[in-house]
Amino acid sequence: MTRWTQFFIPTLKESPADAEIASHQLLLRAGLVRKLAGGLYTYLPLGLRSLRKITQICREEMDAAGAIELWLPHLHPADLWREGPRWPAVREVMYRADAAGEAGAKARGAQEPEFVLGPTHEEIITPLARAEITSYRDLPKNFYQIATKFRNEIRPRYGLMRAREFVMKDAYSFDADDEGATRSYLAMKQAYTRFFARCGLKTISVEADTGVMGGSFSDEFMVPAEVGDDDVFYSETGGYAANRQKATSALVPADLRDAPPEGALEEFPTPGVVTIAALAAAPYGVPATQQFKTLIYVGDGKPFAIVLRGGDELEEAKLGALGFGLWRPATAEEIRPVMGAGPGSLGVVRGTIAHPEQLAGVYADHAIRLIGNGVTGANRDGFHLRHVNVVRDLAVTQFGDFRSVRVGEPDPKSGQPLQLCRAIEVGHIFKLGTKYSEKFGATYTDAQKQTRMMVMGCYGIGISRTLQAVVEQGHDADGVIWPWTTAPFQVLVTLLDPAVPAALERALELAAAAETAGADVLVDDRDERPGVKFKDADLIGVPLRITVGGRGLKEGIIEMKWRAEKTVARVPLAEAADRVRAAVAGARAAAPR
Ligand code: ATP
Ligand code: MG
């Protein structure tokens, strides 16, 4: 058992001005963390206890799923990252360091510093697997670690939610073939579900975009919360959930027949009209849903066109499906020489593009098929074309899903209307395929002595973010309401009269009873007023509070109260130890495991 006076719980009455969300305020007020600088936090003793519990639950679930713990360096040779597939995409996110400073790197004639601080570890683990795993007999393997990651987040915020230095569990699986990789992925998905449930967190798993990780499929584990950074589209009864980057809808019916042409192409003057809204307004009156919107992007240095319905928005992440490593909107200066006009007058009607051969492709969203015949830019400033037929006129290389879905559209699984909620991403799993194995030559020899690529998966859990998500999901106006499993202490014995020897003796006796029954116990033996002690008890949110005071002892009772409940039970002294033991046993039995 731990005595408050011999521990360190610096609680705060007021929440610091820069803490915007409840969980961030409570982490500070309950004495769990302190800020060093933007995105950098010290775990105070109480916070560290919860972090350790979450870490331990994670370790148990990873071990149970057959993953093997190791420890990789945090400081990585920059060259390894440069060899890897995503250097251009993640370079800016990494803190870069050179032992001899910037001048040292220059003196060596190097473009880059010698080291980077690891934001994740695919580039480190894949070469390890290449070197150490040679035969199919060594497969499958899944390695994990629970350690610190560093990311130069542009906007660190919300305390541990988006930090520059944070704790992550990262795992990497290596399999002999695709089916094996799918098995490893599903085992991790199950372990994640168990892990979050054991932490007392309600999560939903959603289909996610594979982003710069590449790879074939991925799920995110989300905690629904107003303060989340992510958008999740879901259907209540349809069983569909996906993050915004990935979400699709059944807006375009699978059996849609393309509309035949309605007349000959016709150019008409639209002086000064460069927006969807202006073309929708008088005197033109072309509804946004009848306009083609043409955007030019640059993918790995080459321009390409995207065509959407006028009223739709591009979901940039979906461009990842086109196979580019890096993409961005083209500038007006880049657009004109290729298209022959500026933004707002663009289109992809055959024969109107100045230099179609310079486009890496013309990618059209499926939803433009709903337009059938519509209006688009003529690639001549101040002119548009009408009677543009999707099939007859547009130079589309490939149709795909590129638009953002909207609330109310039918979900792709069951046709139920999509709903939207905000959520916190606490975990992310990817089936990677052979992207990293190919880059790093991670091969093995199969039973027929053939050389084959290892098939990989990677799996992350934001351990420190999970800590804060637990607080975000479990709190009230007075403080934290910890789940039993992740609480820094599970039983708090609030001693109201530490100077009364009989009270102290009783308090320690009940603390010992709780401890023997398997609880982590804190005894508030401070010489403070009861009001202060009760406020702190609610603030730090220990699940079960036992109050022992001089007056109660005279009446022959102690009090028991669950943090999550309102009622206070008055327990006769003679039954107290048994009741405490029973309460602890009950809580332990009820905790998910
Ligand atoms: P996000 O979309 O929130 O930036 P991410 O997709 O970049 O996260 P991953 O690379 O998938 O994150 O990392 C695995 C897990 O690490 C995430 O699911 C999240 O819980 C956690 N995580 C990522 N970035 C941070 C951060 N800056 N601070 C705290 N936890 C983080
Ligand atoms: Mg992610």
C-alpha cells in the first residue's frame, strides 16, 4: 500500500489555461502529467502507474497472440530511411540529428544528418528480418516493442493525444504467404479488441486508408469522442464503419446505365466565371450537380487530372490508390502550359486539352456518371462547354472513388443512411504485403528451395494516447472515473483524522484487507480538511473509496463509495474488512479480461 504523504500527487484546483479538453485538463489537475514544452510531457508517479498498467495489459495480449517482444533503437541511421519506400513522405515528420551538428553534416558533404529519431520502425525491423530469417521454417514471426516514438507533429495538442514524444506499441509480422499474413492480421485485430476492452475503453474498428504505409488493407480502432481528430462514417444498423479518408457510399447504383448524348458539344462564353457557384448562378443557372469539376494535381512530379461532380469534394487521401508516392495540388503556373487555361476553366473533353500527353492520367470519380450530360470548362479562359457526355466526350483514363461521402448517403454494405461522428484513433493495423520486403530484400527460401518475399503486416497502438482516451471517456465534472484495470490505484482509504491512533489503525487494517484481496491501495493520510480530501479523491478518480473517521468510529461505522456511483454505504465496523474484500473481489471478477 502507498501512503499519500510518502508519495507525490500534486493536484491542482484550477486547470491550466492551455488545456482545452477535459482529459487534458484532468491529466494535469489530477497530478498525472506535467508539460515540459509543446508536445512533451513528464509522467508523474500517478500517471506512470496507469501507463504501466496499460503497457502490461498490452504486453499480455501481444504475448497471448504469439507476438515476441524485442527492443529496437530509437536513433536510426538516416540512410536506412532513405533506402526505404516512404522517405519523401515522412522526412519532415522525423527529428533529424547529426552528432557533429548541422555544420558536421555539411562538412561531410552530406545532404542529410546522420541519424533520425524513429517515428515508427518498419525501416529498422525489415532489415533485421532480412538478416536473421532465411528459411520458411523460421516463419511466421511477429515482433513487437513498447517504446517511445518521436514525430515532429505540426500541431501538437490536447496533451498526450498528439504529442511529439509518445509511447507506442508497434508490432511487425512476417509470413511466408498472403494467407499467413491475413491470419497474422486477424490475430492482431482480435488482440486489439481484447486489449481495448480490458483497458475499459469502448472502441469501434473502422476500415481505414492505408496512406503512406501502402499495403492492402487496414483497420483503425477508434474511440468515439467529440474532441477526436478523426471523422468516422458509420451506419447504425448496417454494420458499416470507415474513416473519412476511406469511406464510400452506394450513391452510384451498381446497375447505373450511362446516359446517351443529348446533343452536340457547344462552347459558350462565361467571362470571369471560375467557380462552381458562379456557373450555378444567373444568368447561367447550371446546377452544381450538372457541372464537371476538373482539378489538376502533381503526383511524383507529373501532373494528372481529377474529375468530380461540381458539388462534390475531393478526398485527397483516396488519390493514394493511384500509386503515387507523393501528391499535391498543381499551381496555376503548372496548370496553364498543360491544359491551355487557368483553374476554373478546365475540362477533360477530348481535343480541348493543350498537351494531353503531359498528363499522367485523367481520373474520374464514379459519381460523374450520374451527370450523364453536363457542363465543363473548355480549357479556354472565359468559355465553357455544354452537352458534354461522360462516355462520348471525356478523356477518362480510369474511374475510381475519389469524392468525400456525405451524411445521409446510403452505406455501401446495406444502403442504410450514413452517419458521422468524431473519434480518437487509438490503434491502427495494416496488412502491408511485400512493399517493405521488396525494398529491403527481405526474402526466405521455401520448401522447394525457391526464394520468396516475406509478406508483412504492421500494427500500432498509441499507449500514451490510450491513457488519455480512457480519461476522456471516463470522467465527470469532479474528475476522472477510472476503470478498475487502468486505475493508478484501485482503492483509496480516506483517513479523516490521521491524528486519532484508532482511526489510523483501522484505516491501515482495511487497506491491508483490500491489498490482500488484490487491489492497489492508496491511503490518504494527509493532515487536510475532509473537504479537501474528498475533492482530491473525486479528482484522482480511484474506483473505490473507503472513508475512516473519528466520528464514524464512534458510531461504529466506516463508509464505502464507488467513484462511478452516487450512494455511500455505511458499513458496520465488524463487517468492514469482509465487505472490503468482497468489493475488491467483485470488481476484479467484473473487470474484462
Ligand atoms: P494520427 O492519424 O492520429 O496522426 P497516425 O495514423 O499517424 O496517427 P500511426 O502511424 O498509425 O498513427 O501510429 C499508431 C498509433 O500511434 C496511432 O493509432 C495513435 O494511437 C498513436 N499516435 C500516432 N501519432 C501520435 C502522436 N503524435 N501522439 C500520440 N499518439 C500518437
Ligand atoms: Mg494511423
